[in-house]
Amino acid sequence: MMMDAEPLEEDNLLDENHDLDSDELYEHYRIVIDKKQSLLRIDKFLMDRLPHATRNKIQNAIEAHTILVNNKAIKSSYKVKPLDVITITLPDPPRDTEVVPEDIPLNIVYEDEELLLVNKPAGMVVHPAYGNWTGTLVNALSFYLNNLPTSRNGTIRPGLVHRIDKDTSGLLVIAKTEFAMTYLARQFYDHSIERTYYALVWGVPKEKKGTITGHVGRSLKDRRVMSVYPNGEQGKHAVTHYEVIKTFKYVSLVKCNLETGRSHQIRAHMKYLGHPLFSDATYGGDKILQGQPTGSYKAFVENAFKIIPRQALHAQSLGFIHPKTKEFLQFSSEFPEDFVQALAKWELYAD
């Protein structure tokens, strides 16, 4: 009676340190109804055609406006008609891999019945993957909240609606209900979430404010690294807005606002601009890229690398519309100690 539902996004995991795009946390479908389809409630219609989809999951998605018919929101009672076009964004289906709950301390910034925000430390992997099956944020969440929205407890992605890299610190929002997960999914998919990061980068950008636009995709030379493809010949559309906050002779503190949420977006975009993140080994920032790499300056930089032995990137603020209250909420977090010390060290050097 109709063509099979085809996913619009492919869920690809690079490695244990490489998080997925925000968009890739969800399954996306586009269904064109057959000419001979009889009238049928949309929730019943989709239950037979979407893998892992329960009626409750579908109804939550309809209420959250993540299931549209002909680009318009509908109700669960809507009856599909011939040639209707249904577009769908649903939280990713459960994985078979079991997650062991672990009593790992969480820095909880905010919590209510629908969601919670955590301030993730650098060094913590967000989700279990090869080489990191324990000690992750998901293991900690599975212990703290034993009924996360994944259709089945203990699966690989309890409550996650976005991610940040292992060695990036900062804020993450976690959904506690199926509806919250679906509602937040729509905002990430629409790029309406406000996300502000702070990065310490090599050099001083020529323009104090700017926008970096360039597709981000896997490097053809090393699949663990993301490259920028300005002509869009590969990868996915990505936009980063940046502003230089302060300069310290050879490095700069830069504020970045994400318009899209691609894997390693800021790290790849800043390298493309000619200013890799300080101490970012993956993108070449763990070498002296400004100033003469000799004498006391070399020793100074090497000590700075020891202070912050990871990419100098912090997810400082997060803003979104609450699933239930529909109020816009904005949260912020302080720089972690290693970031503060690295900035202080460079400020003393620049004076």
C-alpha cells in the first residue's frame, strides 16, 4: 500500500572519543502515502511501519510536532490520505547493548520531572562504546535515574538528546521522559537550541567577529578527524558564529555559538580558519603554532599544555524551550579549573 519508510539520516559512530552530530541522535523518515491507501488513523498507520515505535512513542511525537503531514502539525486522530507526505523525527531506537549502572558523581545544574542538566567534566566519555563500556555519563545516568526514556531500561542511549566530546567540558541536557526526549529532539533538529562554547585558540583571528560556514565531514586521510569542505562536496552543512573575547599575544579566548551541531564542529572550523584549539592533539593544537618554539617560551607553552592536557573547549551555556512549560530556559556554567589556570597563565605571560 506504500513505500517503506526510509531513514533520512545515517547513525555512524567514529570512535569512543568522537560524538555524533546532534542530528544523528534521531531517526528521520519521509513517507509518501500510496494512491490506494484507505483512511486510517496516523498513529495506527505508523505503528506497522516504523521499527521500534510504540503507539505511545508515536503519539508523543505527534504532540511534540515532530511528526508532520504535508509540513503541518496534526493530531493522533488524523487519518492519512492518498499521497500525503509524512515526515518524522523520533528519538533513536534502543540498542541491544546493556549498560551497567554505576554510582558515579554527577554535577547536576538543574532538575525537574522532565529533564536534568549536568556539567560534564573533561575526560568523561558521554556514551559507552568500544574501549569505554564503563565510567561514562550514560553509566552514571543509568544509576541516578533508573527509568530513562529508551523504551527499555539499560540500553545504550538513556535520555541523551545531544553530546559533547570526551575531552570537552560543559553542559548537557538529559531527557527524563519520552515526551521530553521527543520535544527536545525537534529543537536540536531545527537548530533552535542556543549553545555557547568558549575556546582558547592559537593566534588572533583577523576579524573580531565572524561566521564560519563549511560542510563538516570525515577526513579522507583519517576517519577519526573531521575536515571542512567549503564547497559542500562532502560532509554536512555547518555554521559556527565566533567572537574574539580577549587576546594573549599568541593565543585568543573565543566565544562560539553553534547554529548546527556537527561532530567536532568548533574544532574543525577553527582549524579551517587557521586557529586550532590550544592543546588539541587531534587537530594539531598540541604543538607550538605561534611564537618561536625555543628557550623559555617553549618551556612556558609545554607547562601550559600540562595544565590543560586536552582541547581547551568548554560548553558554557545552553538555552532551549522547556517541553512542558514552554518557557525558554537558559543555563550557564563556570570554566573548569584547568581552563581557568590556562587562561591565567597566558594572561600573566601577555602582560
